[in-house]
Amino acid sequence: MIGKLLIANRGEIAIRVMRAAREMGVRSVAIFTEADTRSLHVDYADEAYSVATYLDPAEILAVASRCGADAIHPGYGFLSERAEFSEACEAAKIIFVGPSGVAMRRLGAKIESKQLAVQVGVPVTPGCFEPGAKADRLRAAALEIGYPIMLKASAGGGGRGMRVVRDPVHFDAEFRTASDEALKAFGDGEMMVEKLIERPRHVEAQILADHHGNVATLFERECSIQRRHQKLIEEAPAPCMSPSLWERMRTAAASLARAAEYVGAGTVEFIVDVAGENFYFMEVNARLQVEHPVTEAITGLDLVKWQIRIAQGDVLELDQGLMDGDRSLIRGHSIEARIVAEDPGRGFLPSSGEILAWAEPKLPGIRVDTGYGPGREVPQIYDSLLAKVIASGATRLEAIGRLREGLLDFHVLGVRTNIAYLLEILAHPKFQAGEFDTGFLERSFKDWQPGFPDAAVAGIAEAALVASAATSA
């Protein structure tokens, strides 16, 4: 049994894991860097220890040994998908809350996972997925499959190391740019090439798998609302999903998990051609996803608690319908928006600094996951995610309406946010009708600029919010 859990991460995901651990009677241990000394996750934990970086497995394992942690939860980002870290935990006899290093190697890199998908009969887009393939080989493959194509970093994620190429004349320049970007971001510049599917939808299947061979497919999430390949709004279930498409997709996701001997929570991502009801395997995220709360809302499950239970050897005991992805068990609809510290008026540049005032929505059907609050510092060097607002309702339109109300009731002073941008997306007729794809924001919001309220009114509102925050402190 796990009695003490070290969370090798920061911000909202660290607090999310700590909350689940606390409810299970498990003590939580935070780590923090100098930039995070004043962070909320440090105060929330039962114990906290400083580290030089979140990226040094040896330093983190040393802290775990010193404090007597039984297990380490990697959250998402940082070391969460590093096979070496999982293996180092195993060697140190500390439970890693996630898949084995072997499973990560099979699924973590895009090239290897594509090869595995082909072996088990999961559809993939035409492309070249050869380990070690150089520019010349990929250039030739691009000509074979036909332009437009997508260059992707094998070790990539979050839109980094990705480039669309529509003409062969641009291949070399885009290859160099994407490979250099991947090398800087992931320490690996290896690339692959695949046919670009025009106007696809991005749909992912949530899986849970235990050490005893049980695999649950807990429905899907739609993640097509993206800006520069970064997800902004996610929802479950997907508006584009049909029963027949889901049956094929869940079978594919479960097949991949079993073939890789996967254990823990994971996400199998697909691109979907809605017109032809076709889908193609994209990648596996061998970790918890930022958007996991919408799945929790429509299933009634706590995915983090199940991660911990599975890691300590418990059997995945769920209703058989949930195990099999029976859509009649879906509980309404849920939608999540990511509030990030960006300045929309300056090309969405990151915004950092001290949060002067912070007011979260307190409305029915609304959940807020965050790692910030009044007086906390938003550092320049980490991810700009401030909070996730998750709204649930009996129908999709009800959930959208609640999310809009929640965002209108969310106020942050001290740093800029993208709340106005999110509100306009949610109000767009095509979004409300479910008629969108991954290029929706690029087409419909390409020249978007925020509206600026009267300065005097804005000043009065700011002064009132700061005064309110000071009074309630």
C-alpha cells in the first residue's frame, strides 16, 4: 500500500494529485524550485522539499528516499513520459504511478507507436515511420505519399516540432526548423512524415489498465479547438462521435494498450475524418492528460485515485459497461476551458508577475482546477496554464452555457489572461453547433483582437476586486 506519495510536478496538476491522495489517506510530498517558492502546491502538500530542477531524476529520487516516499506521481509534462525515470524508480524500489519503461518505449515515441499500431491492425495515416530516417529519406517519402504533408518530431508533443508542408520546395527549410525545435524541446531531433488530413477532428480515447490484464475504455474527448496545436477547449463526449465509430475506436485503443502491456491511465489520440467516418491513430500519451476532468465528469470516476490504486496493485473493478465503453452510461456532457497567462492584445505573449487579486466562480456544475490564487507568482519559465474551468450539464448546450457563466465570473488581476478569447469561441454559432475541426480557430479567429472596455470602468472594477480580495483575506 502507498502511504506517502511524492508528486514530481508543480501547479494545478500537483494540487490535483495531492487532493486525491489526501482523500485516500495518503500523505503528499511536494518538490519546488526557487521560482516556485511561493507556489500554492508547496503550501498544499504535507511536506515540501526544494530542488534545483523538476527535470533531474536523481535529485527527485534522492528527495523521495530522504522523506520515505513509497511512490512518485509524475503528473504531466516534465518527466511524466520518460522511460528512464520509470525504470529508475523501479530500480530504487519506489513505485512509479504510471506505465513501465518498457510500455513507454513502445508507445511514447511516435515512430515506435505507429509501428506497433500497424502490427495490431489499428489504422494509421500514410507516412514514413522509420527510426533514424534522415531528411533525404523523409523527403522521398513525402513525394511518394503526396503533398500536403505533416512533419512531426518523434518525441514531440504540444505542437512543438510540427510543421505543415504544402510544397516540396519548402521541405528542407521546414525540416530544419522542426528538427531544431524538437531537439531544443525534447533533446531529440528525430522526425517522421505523414500525409496531412485536411480539416480533421482531434479525438482521444481514455484508457485505464491494471497489472492483471484488465483494460477499460472510458469514452472519448474532443480536443479540436486548438491554437497553434495547443488545446484550449476540450469536451466529452465528442460531438462528432457515432456508435459505430466509437466501437471501432475503442477496440483500437484497447488493442494498443494490450499489445504494449500498458498499465495505468493513458490516452490514445486519433484524427478523425468525419465525412467518411474514418479515424487514424496519431499517438499515445502515456500519462494523465490535462483534460482528464471532463472524463471524470461523464463517468463519475476519479482517475487519479485509480492511478494510485492501480500502481499499488489493486484490480480495476468497474461496472462492466464502463469497462466496455457502453455509451448508455455516459452522464450528460462536460466541457473544459484552459485559462492561460497570455496577453491577447500582444499576440498572445506569455504574461507573468504577481497575482494581485483572484476570484473563482462558485456556480452549480462548475469545477476549477488551479495552482494559483491571490498573492501567488506566475513565473516566466514555466507553462502559462493558470486554471482549468470545467462545466457539466445534462446536454452539450447546457454545459457550454455553464462554462460561459463560469468564465464571466472568473477574474484575475496582475497578469493578462485569455478569458475574453475563450468566451468568444464558446459563443460562436459553429462551435455551438459542433461544426468545427482543428483549423477552426485559424479560420474563424485569425485576426481576432480583444475588445477594450472604457479605462475608467476597468479601473473601478479593478479597484473593487482588489478591495474585495483584501477584505476576504
